[in-house]
Amino acid sequence: MYRVLGKPRPYYCLCLLLYKMDENLSEQYSTLAKKLHEKTTSFDEVLRTLTHINSDLRDRCEKVLNTLATLNGSKSQKTCSVCCAREGDTVFTPCGHGLYCAGCAGRGERRGRCHACRGAVEGTLRVYV
Ligand SMILES: [Zn+2]
Ligand SMILES: [Zn+2]
């Protein structure tokens, strides 16, 4: 049982309009679907390239990390370059020279001159490598 109450509601007109547009829309839809398919195909290609680049980057990062690990290993055994006796673990600021032992770094700091570049020493920094 269907009964129209009062004037037709706005969505009623909209439905009619959509029905008229239906043929045109289905054509547009197939065009869009085709475009979507093309985009998906090219996206797949981009994704493959990206995967390749990503694995290449990962390989390079591993190499860098390995090199860093090797460097860190050798640095931790480094002796002070001034007295060549004790372990060097202190650098001067701001020039950054160092890996001197605490004693030699202290002497350089009191003198106010860097052992390497003779630049002004404002302080020392203990490094952990
Ligand atoms: Zn020293
Ligand atoms: Zn220096």
C-alpha cells in the first residue's frame, strides 16, 4: 500500500534525475574503472621499484653499520695520543680534537690550548664509544 502525502519530497526529484543520468554515469564509470586499472598497474610498477630501492638501501645501511661497529671497536682500544699510555676518552670543546686521557686533557684544559690545533679550549667532554 503506497500513499503520497502532500508534495513530492526533494529526494524524489533527485532520484528521477539520477535515473536520467544513469546511462551517462555508467559510461563515466567504465572510463574511471579503466583509468583505475591503468593507475593500479603503474602503481604496481612503482611499488616494485620502491621495493628494489628499499632492499638496496638496507644493504648499504648494513654496510655502514658494520663499518661503524668496526670503527667503534678500534676506538675503544685507542690510547691517548699525547702520552700513549692511558686510554683516550676525552675530547676538547669546541674544536672536538682529542681522545686524550683524563690527565693529558686536564693539562690541555689548564693551558687553555688544544694539543692538536692549538685552538682555545673551553672545556672537555668525556666520550663513550
Ligand atoms: Zn695522556
Ligand atoms: Zn683542536
